Amino acid sequence: MSETLYIQTEKNIKITSPDITLGDIAQLSCSNASVLARNQVRKIAVLPKGKYGRYVCSMIDVIKEIEKEEEHVDITHLGEANFILTYENPGAKRQLFSLLKTLFVSLITFIGTAFSIMTFNTDVSIRELFLHIYEMLVRDVSNGFTILEITYSIGIGIGVILYFNHFGRRKFTQDPTPLEVEMRNYEDEINTAIIEQCDRAGKGGKGNVHPAVDPSCPDRS
């Protein structure tokens, strides 16, 4: 009776070693412990040392190589037919760069948001509207700093916090924030574009790799 080896992969997998095993890129499950153990450490690719970047791989090639060694094992793959290996330099220290990039993006976002709010207020003449409302209700001339302006400013801040479902490191609910949703969509579109671009290019650009998998179309961005 044959065993079944279940393999689950993601669309984009980060690695730091040029010697890649099946356990590095996939989650494996099998009722036979020996089958599971030897496939966890099965080498499926050797990437060129020092040539960091993205490599597109086909799961069909991986399954073919496993079947050569596992004649009595049925393989069930769960996941993407093509996936990306993101080969990163483990010795690269980018903490300072990441911090500066985060501060820069935060500054640009803050300035852009403030500019958008001010532009909207000017476009709909919020100041004149508040002046008229205040004069109608209080029967007095507004000095431009009344309860209307104060509550409106506080309301904008509270609305932004509730909309993004985030304040500092604290989330109000377990739902992903709109920013997290957009980032996941962006990452998915980038991965799809890389795979499609490699397919259209005919999977050229073969490197010095293990024949088990051909990580073609290296994207060294």
C-alpha cells in the first residue's frame, strides 16, 4: 500500500541558504514518519552563491524529482503551481535602513494626509460653513476657534484611528487593517507579475543550479 505525501507551498518563500531542501520551502505531512523525515531534508536546488534575488520555480519539476526517488509514495500538492524563492543575504544588516525608510514613509504619509484634509476643507469651505452655523445657533460672530472646530478636529483623529483599526501597537479588533489588506494585495500582485513575466520570457536565464529544480528567470532586485 502506497503512502501519501502532502506538500503545501506558498507563492513567495524566503530563504537564506543556497542549499535548499524540500522542508525549507514547504510544509510536509505523511503518516509514514520515515517518508516524512527523508523528504524534509531532500535537496531540491542549489542556487548560485552570492546571487541574491528572486527565482521562479515550478512545483511540477520538484514533484518529478521526488517521484524518481519515491516510487511507492503518492504526492499531493496543495498550493501554487509556480512559486518564488526570495534568496536573501543573512549577513546583511538593514535595521538602520529599515528604520530610516519607516520614518521617511511615515513623514510622507503624515504630510500627504494633512494636505488632503486641508484641501478637502478648503474645497468645501468648511471654515465659512462653521462660521454661518455658529452665527445661526449662537447669534454671535465666530472667532474661528469654537466648539465646532474643536469637535471637528477631534472627530477626524478618532475617525482615522477607528478606520485603520490601529493605535500604536494596539489593534481594536482582530480584523486586518485596510493598510494590511492593501499590502497583502500588493504583494500578491507583485508575485503574480514576477511569475507571469518569467513565463512570457520562456524561463530563460538558467544559472548554476541543482538539476532537481531550475530556478529560472532570476530577479536580482
